Amino acid sequence: MQERFKKYNHILRYETSQLEKVILGITTREDGLSPYPKEAFNLARYIDDDSINITQHQEQLAATIHYPREQWVFPIQTHENKVVEVTDEDKGTNIDALSDELYGVDGMYTYQSDILLTMCYADCVPIYFYSEPHHFVGLAHAGWRGTVGQIANEMVSKIDFDVKDLQVVIGPATSSTYEINDDIKSKFEQLPVDTNQFIDTRAEDRHGIDLKQANALLLEYAGVPKDNIYITNYATSEDLSLFFSYRVEKGNTGRMLAFIGQ
């Protein structure tokens, strides 16, 4: 399948003839102000970086996508499966500075326009949800814990329209070079999908896992038609010129910002 994420200044933007009003994408790492690492376009306030850098990066992104920072919403992610609806009252949450608002949230959705849902990533799976006919957008953060917790299915459970009208985009995340141990593998084996389709055993207590594929299968189990699920070819752990990778860089790196709005 042809890659639908197209490269622009500081972002990969998802493009398809199906989209008219929804804007969907993720930032890249290059040509930024942050020293963490050098000249990085970091968007996370919760790592060792000057807050002025993040604000300037936000302003650059806002100008690129024509979406003012005042309309952005950012949760405090904790690798769980809590999903919440956001409204106009949430605009600006955790954008200028972090707070206790929207703490423990790894999934957001809204039926309102002029709200940009945003979350940070550096290997975990960004999952975007949208339905233009129903004015719905959503964004989830799925690492291995969120995937085991079926956060994608939690998002599907929140919609109030036919699931056949839902489109899902699985964005840049770590490749199957990501490995898990027996204990974590056993947690995935309790899911209602075939783990043989996304886990391969490589050695004793070592198993490669494709988290993008795992989430796609869970979405199909939740009723989303396979043709409505797009999986990008981009892998964060494979291209450090474009992406931050928490695993490859052993935590000493920045974060990309995934975003979706209408």
C-alpha cells in the first residue's frame, strides 16, 4: 500500500482523498532548538529541556498546520487505557505548562471542531480515529501496556455511530525489533486475537513484537473493517534521522507530537 504520511517541514502529514476537514499528523525530530539531543524538535515539557524551546516548537507547528496553540489539548499520559471526551473547556490544557488536569489519560476524543488533540511519542503507537460524517476525532497512545489494556477498543466503545463509519490510522512506532520477555508475552496471549500474527520467538525469553499489527488486529476484533485501518510503513526505531526512539536511544531523547483535529 502506498505510504499516506507525506513529509513536510517538521511534520509527517497523513493525506488521503477521504480527508476534507480533518488534519492528522506527527512531528519529526530534525532542525529544532533542543539540545536533547542536538538540534532536536522536541515537543515534550516533561523531559530535560528548556520550556522556551518547546513553546517555540509549538508555535512553529501551529503556524505550519494553521491551528492556534490555544485550541490544543494535551493529557498527562501514564501508559494505561483511560479514554476521555474533551470539549471546548479543555482547550489549552497542559500546553503552556503541565498541570494535574487530564492526568492518567492515554486516549482522547471529541465531536467538536476547533480542538486539536495532541500526545507525545517516542516508540509507542499513535492511533488516530476519525469519522468526518459524524464530526468525530480521537487519538490514543498505545505502548505494550496500553495495547494489552486494549486502549484502541476502549476508544471504539465510545463512538455513538456505526463502527463501519470509523476510519483508523496507525502511525509511526517501533518496528518488530522491539522485544518482550515471557512474562509480557503471556499477557498478550490473554487477548482475543492470534498472537502468532504479531509475535515471533527468537530465543529463550526473547520475543519480537509488532505493536502496530497487534493494535490493528484488536481493532478488527472490535468491529472496525480491515479496509478502514491504515498502518504506516514508518518505524521510529528504524529511522533516527526522522524520529526519536526511546528504546534505541535508551531514554535519552526527545518526543514527537501526534495531532488530530477538525
